[in-house]
Amino acid sequence: MKKIRSEILTPLAALLALCAAGVIGYSLIEGWGVLDSLYMTVITLGTIGYGETHPLSDAGRVFTICLILGGIGVMTYIFTSITELLLKGGLKEAFRRLKMQDKIEHMDGHFVVCGASRPGLSVCEELSKTSRPFVLIVLAESEVKKFMAHGWCCVQGDAASCSALEAAGIKKARGIFCALPGDKDNGFVAITARGLNPGVKIVAVQNEHDEEMKDKLIRAGADIVINPSHIGGLRMASEMLRPATVQFLDSMLRGQKAGARFEDIEAGPGAEGRALLDFKGADAKGALVVAMKKPGENSYELNPLPGVKLKKGDVLVALGTPDELKALSSALS
């Protein structure tokens, strides 16, 4: 944005400087008023061909010749700069960035993803497929252009800095993913994010195999720490032991379109005292409730019976398409 702004403002500043020089020159040499001097300067630079405002002295004519020659150079520079900016698509990109910045400023309850690493990009792809608003923070300017082409909201800067996190709307964010390649960097991001938004949920990636690193990241402010190597080992075992289940999960997560998904749905006041049967019968179409968790408990009730009574704050783990999950969430609110 600074470069584009400079490419636009520099030619305009040169034009204004030339106009100011013309007004001052005619005022001092010919003794004209500001309006006459400005009018003469404009028709001279614009090569309109009108007659002189007042008869010019020899010094005035010499000054006019210099003004014409300077005007030709400045106007050529302006048109060349604007044409080059249009051909490169700079103005289009500037408007796209302004639109993106406005969208970020109006986000609330979104997610912030720090780092374009493999885990970070996987998070972005999942958030995009499930239509969750998010902002990706990257370090290089070239990456901003790359991911803007995907339709993602991006911010360029150091994810551990307050300025970058604030630009991504951390104070209004629902959660943040610390997915930088370095664990120390993820720790700094967690500390900074927790300071800016004490209530934000922080999920951090642990890249090193140090057993103490998980505790360090949690002490830094992370709520959950994920070790991709450990998850990868479990995935390898699952591929060998339960391939059908793994293929089913893959069909959900890696499908080109947002297919079936697991979702947490919290029961609202409208579900108080009502049976699960009222929202989803055994023969009804819709999302499948596979588990339920009571407020304040860590254990889950698997495959809850249709007659179980719901209370406000109960969390249902449901499986279904986005439309089915949305319908169930609306019914339970």
C-alpha cells in the first residue's frame, strides 16, 4: 500500500509543485493577482491555446517557456506513472486491499492464523471450507498477494508483534492458531495474544520433540498444544488398523466441497427441559448427535438416548452437513 500510495502521490505532488511555481513566478515577475497567475499557469500547462491573460514582458515570456518545458516533462511523467500502475494492476490491488482491510475491521468472533506453515495452511483450508471468518498473518509481502488470490484475508507482519495481531483483530477474535515453524515464536505469539485478549482461545503447534516444550507453551498462554509428529504417528496406526474409518474422516476433511462435518452445538434457553427426541427423532432426517457433554464435566455421554432431557449449556457433538448442523443449532438456541 505504501508503494502504491507513493506511485500515486509523487506525480500529483510534482504537478502541484509546478502549479505553485507558476503562480509564484507570474505574481513576482508580472505582478498579477493569484487568480490571474493560476489561470495563466493552468492554460499554459494544459496547452489549451487561449490568449495571454495580460500582455507578457520579456521576462514573463522566458518564464512561460520554462514553464511549458517543465510542464511537458511533468505531464509525461504523470501519464507514464498512471499508465504503468494500471497495466500492473496496482490500482485494482489497492482497492482489493482496502476492501479486505475494511472486512477485517468489521470482523467479530473470527479466528487468527499465525504462519503459512503446513499446519497453518491446513487450518486456513478447513476454516475456508466451513465458511469460518479468519485472518492469516504472514511475514512476506509476496505471501499476502498469493493468499489474497485465494480470497483469504491476510495481514503482513511479525505475528508476535502487537501491531500485526491488532491489525488482524485479535481483540475481537474468538481464537488464534499459533502455527509458526519455531516453538519459541509460537510461545511469544501466545504471550502477546493473551495480553491483548485474555479471553481468546489459543491453540499452538509444537514442532520440537522436547517433552518440556508442551508445558512451556501452556505456561506461555496456550490452551491446547498440538504435536504434528504425534498426530502423524496415530494416523499411521489408524491407517493400518481401521482404514475404513480413516477414509470416512478423510472424505469429510479433504472433500472439494464442505461435506459432512463434526460440530459442537451448545444448547440454549429454548432447549431447557426438552428431550433430545424433540429435535431429532430416530427416523428423522438431519444431523446425528453422537455424544453429549454436561456443563462443567470433561466426560462425554456417547450416543445419548432420544429421551434424555437437555439443559442450557449442554454441548452436543453432532455429525452432518453444514445445512443440517445449522438447522440443529437454530433449533437448540
